[in-house]
Amino acid sequence: MLSVRRPICVMTKKQVALAAVEALIKEYPEALCSLDYKDPFQLLVATRLSAQCTDARVNTVTPALFAEFPTPEAFAGAELSRVEELIRSCGFYHTKAKDLIAMSQMLLAEYGGKVPDSIEALTRLPGVGRKTANLICGDVYGKPAVVADTHLIRITNLLGLADTKNPLKVEIELKKLLPPEESNNFCHRCVLHGRAVCVANRPKCDVCCMNSVCAHYRKSKK
């Protein structure tokens, strides 16, 4: 008797995304931003400093920085050289210091000193890109957001949810797949997972909580 080959059940990207969300919730119940801050402005500053720098390093720099410059008003009138001195260890400190001062000046001139709550308004600020804008919208204002950092891009490409390293394209694709109420926390959990398990160039696939739905893992086992 001829054997009948049963069709393999192929999950859709949407199903993979939902399974990944659930797996990460179980693995990392607390989906917290790893930057230390006390108000929206401090998060905006810390996120700008975190570009091409570790969050851990930023967290060692910001206490002294915020003690001296706690508000947009303080930053707007700051001496560039003093800001540079305080943030030097974050790297690219010349550009970052200029951005922090110019950002603060624009906040005062156009937004009454308040951090705006839309991607469009936030990305008008000097040095603020979509990654930072999404983080502010999600963490501060509770809006659905996709923070396309290196961990999220790497992990979603391995899962098969994205097929590009372009942050904007990844953001757009994930907005179609992730439940809006979970999208921001999913990004935070991917950062935690990327540091602990799905490490760049040496992912620990055999202990990954998402390996049952991961395209990269399936390929590696063939």
C-alpha cells in the first residue's frame, strides 16, 4: 500500500508573530525599557545618547547630566563644551551634545517645553529618528509602537517575520503582524532576548523559547 504524505501545516507570519509574542511574555514577564529616566524629557535625552552606545553606559552618564541639566530650559542655555564633557563616554559626543541643546531649544520654542506625542512631531526634533520617536510614543504615551533597533531587526529576520535590515521596512511589516497592544512590549522583550539568548552571530537556538516557530532554527536543523 502506498503511503500518503500528509501536508505540513505551515504557519502564517501572523501566527508566528502571535506565537512569538506569547513565548516572550512567558520568558520575560516584565517588559521594561532598560534606560533609567524619571520623565518624558529624560527618556528622550537618554535615548538620543544610546545611539551606538550601550544602555548600561548611558545609565552611568545620565545621573550627573540630569543633576546639572534636568529640564529643556536648562539644556537650552547650556554651554556646548560642558554637555560634551558630561556625555563624552557615550561616544559621538560632539554631535549628541549639539542635538540635545538644539532639541531642547525647539521643544521650548515650538512645543511649550513638552515632549510631543506623535512620530511626525518627534522626528522634527534635532537628532530624533523613528526609533526614538516610537519609543517615546510607546513608553510615555501608551501608543502602539515598533522600536526597530538592532535586536528587533535581527530576531524578526531570523523568525521569518521580516526579510530586510531596513528599520523603516521592518517597522512597517511588524505593524501589520503584531497586536497593537503588544507591539511596544514585544520590542522591549526582543532586546532582552537578544542580549540573553539570541545573541548576534552566536544565537543559543537550542534553548530559545521561540525555536518552535523560528525559520532560522528550522533551516539549521535540516
